Amino acid sequence: MPWRRFRKKVERSIDVSKSIEESLEDAANGEEQEDLTELAELDAANITEAATGEPDDDRAPSELGTRLRDALETEEQHGGLPSERPPARRTSRSHEGPSEGDPRAATAARYPEFGVDLNVQAARGLRLKNPVMTASGTFGQGVEYAELIDVSRLGAIVNKGTTPNPRPGNPQYRIAETPSGILNSIGLENPGAVEVARRYGKAWAELGVPVIVNVAGYSVEDYVYVVHEMTGTPGVVAYELNVSCPNVKGGMLFGCDPDLAADVTRAVKAETDLPVIVKLTPNAPDVVAVARACEEAGADGLTAINTVLGMRIDTKRRRPMLGTGSGGLSGPAIRPIAVHITYQIAQAVSIPVIGAGGVTSAQDALEFLMAGASSVQVGTATFADPLAPIRVIEGLAAYVREQGLGSIRDVIGVALPPRDPAE
């Protein structure tokens, strides 16, 4: 829904000489007239056009309408909007912004990442225009936030965990605040794979941003079923296998056992030609062993990490705060853990790693990138600030410019120890 300014409240008196039905009808008619007038103001249309939805050929164009058309024509002459343009070719001075007077200056002011090479490989076969995506479970299905931010500026979005059948989620309470984070026990609430594809496929195609479907289940067959039902869904570019959700009974088994994680990965790879990313749990006895097993089974990428198990106690009730007792801790509190695991995994595998866990700023994202991640996911931060992922993109673009880098890829893995040439 397009943005509309808040309407000034108007008190409408009721004429006592009329029946209450007649008075309410008059008031409704007055509000309808205000709606038409407001639409006319916003869209540079007259009231007749706003009411009928058809252009009035006899109406002279307004000054605002003329300016808007000129602006759109200018964008088209320069290759369309930033989200529609192919990546710019790099030069030795490519990190510098457009000079004053350059027609691209206005675009760069609106989109600070414009002209900066933020292109990354998030997984084998998956190249994104920038390394910032949203984390599953924190961004709904993407369409909800599309009313608040320009989601087409994101590298990708990861949808809410999708299961074979509808799930109502866990009992309340589902969220509890903690120092520098939150505990959640949502329980994979979703309408099921068939409905997700039906409800959101068309909308995803119109968002202008790649969609990665987060897949969850109780068995290998569950994961395969979800991927099968999502096949051909518009906008979907990859699958992220949630083998590590701590909020569902049995949901952690696959992520804790290298052989089981490999079984899921192998089965899904046989079902789809799209990239398959495995989201790892920090609660596994040996997360590096799980990462290696997934790579050997054909995984195209890894996400490190999912939430960390935790609990809070309500001291007045003398009971756990969450309806399920324990839940998943996310937010800045787990970032050092996530960076550490990313650092370990990046040295153990050759496939791309997506860093996740407490990213709230470009500086946080840089920690993950320097630790070996090729991209990052922003999750809990979006609850407090829906613009957080956009701010991370802008901050990374500013860093590339300030450091005189040719690309954000120049910092990926710079903090890792040198690889042994014999490996």
C-alpha cells in the first residue's frame, strides 16, 4: 500500500432534525469526498480521475505531474532505477562517487550504495548485488516490510521457516527480552508449503529482490516435500535448510549430527537445481564437523549461526518465561559466538559462509566478512529498526569508498590465517 499522510481528524456534528441513519450516511459521503480530494492531491489527478481511475484527456497537466514525468524520463535515459540496472563496470577510481553536476548525483544521494561494487557470491550459483540479507523469522514473508522499506535494495530476503503442513506455533509466551538480545520460541508458525507458495509467489516476483526459502521439518522427507512444493515459485532463488531450530521437538537432531545433516542436504540437492544452503546450530557438539559433512553432501553454502539455547525465569511466577521453557537467544549478545564459529568454519570449508547473529551495523557486518563470511543476515535488529538492513548496506558502501577499495570482496577473509599451500 502506498504511503499516505495521516488524516487530520474532523469532528462531524449530527443534525438532530435527521434520522441517525441519514446523518451517518451524510458523514460517510463527506469522508468519501475527502478521500477523493486527497488522492487527487497525491497523484496529481483531478477528483473525476481519482474516482473513476481513468485519465481526463481534457485536463492540463499539473506542475507536480509534469515534474514527476520528467524525473521518470530522466531515470529511463540513464538506464532505469538502481535496482533495475546491471552492476557498473569497475575502474581504478570506481570507489569515488559521481562528481557534482553528474546526473547520477541525485541517484547516489538517494541510494548511497549506487556505483559501489558490493557484489558477492552468497553460495555456489548464487550471486547477490550486495552482501546484506534478512534472517529467517525476523522479516515475515518480506511483503510485510515492503510497506516500510525499499526491499529491492537488499541482497536477498530469507522467508519465515516453511514446513510441510500448517503450524500454529508454540504456546505463549513466545518472546522474552534479555540483556542485548531476545529469547524466542515462536515454533515455526506458518501456513504450510503449499499455501506459502500460493499466497506469496506472485508478491515475491514483484518485490524485485531474490527470495531464499527457509525449510524446516521433522524428517528427511519433510524437507524434500517442502522443496518439491516450492519448485517453480516466482522469486525463489535458493533454499536454506533449517536443521537447527531449537524451538521444535526433534528439530535439533539433524543439525547436531554430521551424518543426519548430510542426509538432509543430499536428499534436497537431489530434488532441486537451485542452490542449497544449510543453517548450522551453535548447539552442536562439533559444528565444524557438521559443516564439513554438509559440504561433502553437496551443500552450496552455509549459514552460521542459528540461535543459541537459553532460558529466563519469571521470579514472581517461579516458572520459565517462555511457554516452552527454553528458546533461542538472538541479538548482539550472541555476535561474538557467531563470529567465532564463522571464523572456524571458513577455514574448514571451501563453500561460501553467510554470517548471522547480532548484526546491527556495518561494523558488525565487517567483522563477519573479515572472519570469512561472504555475506551477512540481519535479524533481531529489524524488530527495533526496520531500516537496519538498509543502514548496513549504506555503511558498507561508505567503508568501500573511504578505504579506497575496488570491492567489498577485498575484505572477505582478511582476518583469517594464511591457508597452507598444501591444502
